[in-house]
Amino acid sequence: MMINYINKTSNRNRYNPTFKSGLTKDMLYQIPDNNVYINKYFKKNNINVDFKNNNAIAYCCFQSLEYIKLLNKKLGSNFGLPNQIIVEDFNKLKGNLNDSWGICNLLPTKLYKNSDKIVPERTVMFNSNLMCYKDKSLLEYMNDVAEFQKQENIESSSHFLIKFMHEFAHSIHEENLQRKYSSLKVVKIIKDFLNPDNIRNFQSQFSNGISQKICKYAAVNPFETVACDLSKKILNPSEEKFDVYMKENIFQKIFKEKDKHNENKIDTLIKNTWNGKMF
């Protein structure tokens, strides 16, 4: 089971970064020439990787994971890292995924065509056909795509790392569920939330509100709501609140009980989905 992602970019053929969305001029020249350091970093963090020699994608993943680790340190959160990161030609995968920037596999699945290979849960894959550049051009391109999609309200953030962080947010969400419930219970939660009838019910209730509060793609299903919201917040932590993703202490619970009439129904939806509770 995986999450699809819309492929819609601007019509510009040249990329002129504004350097307002997380990308800096220095970053354009920080991509390593070899993968020795890269492999060492991911191995240290217990993540299996296969970047197909695309050091630009590897660099973007490194930067994204550093955001997560820094946030864990500052907030005391416990957001987990993915089990595996793979760069792949999505034509080799089952399903209509050619227009997907990336996917996060939520359940052990036979993803490859004509193969019985099982891809484990919390495996993140990025599409080498869309992320085809292997140098600073990839960073410029992802910056351009993010700015355009944010302007069109397709994406929740204009940060150049948003496509990477979005998939990592799915992994973080599932890891949170795995901490709380048994493996069988997590499988049931995922299937229930992504059941077509439940998705239609979700969209009829929340689609307009979520599109306005977060972005259009966040209204696809509840898991996308969490991924779009959480990825945006991780990439801009100084201006965001993480209340719905943090464990409440006794004082927060008392305050929440007193302030129920002011509770935002979208925030409640996100918190319930984050904790595996059906809307």
C-alpha cells in the first residue's frame, strides 16, 4: 500500500531560485562528489539506502532528516526515521505511479512488476524519472516546483525539501502508530483509513476546510492530511505549533477540557488520525 503524489510543475524551463524557501546559495555547492560520507551517515542512523548514485537526492534526504533530528532534540519529540530509502525508476513498480514524486510504503508489499520481492513498511522511494538531475540543478528544480505548487495551493509549503519531507512524514506517522498498537492493529488502522467508503465520507466532511487550512492535496485522504501538515511544520518549526503531535501532560488536558468550544475541527481530525482514531 502506498501514497500517490500529484505531479504538477510550472511551465518554466529555467530555474531561478528566490532563496526564500529554505534553499541557500551555499547549499548548491554542498552536494558531495562521492557517496562515501553519505552512506556512512545513513548507516549510522540505521537506514538502508540505494540512491542509484544520485548524490543530489541523497543530499536532500540528508538535509530533511537533519530537520527531523534537530526538532526531536529541541522539542523532545520522538519522530522516527524511515527504515529504507530507495531511488527507483517508477516504471518498474506496480500501479500507476509514473507521475508520483515519491511514495512511502505503509505495508509489506510486492511493489515490483514480475517480482516476488517484498518491500518492507516505512520504505520511502523517490522517482528517478522526475528527480532526474544529479547535481545542483535538482535543488533548483525542486525549489521551482515547490514555489509553483504552493502558489497553486497544491502543496502545503514552498520549501524545496517538501517532496522529501512529505514522504518522511508518512513514515513518522506510521512509526507513531507502531509504537502505540500491535502490528495487526496497525494494518487494520491503515486499511480502515484508506477504505474508499471512508475516504468519501472524510472528503464530504472535511475537504473544503482542509484545502483552505493546509492545501488541496491534504484533502485526498486523512493520511495525506497528516503528511502535508506535519511536513510543512517540520520545515518551518519556528512559526508552527506541534500540539497535535505531542503527548499531552496533565495541565494541557485540563486546559483542553475547559476550552473545548474553541477546538478547531481540522486540528482534532489531524490529532485523531495521528493517533489512529477514525474521524
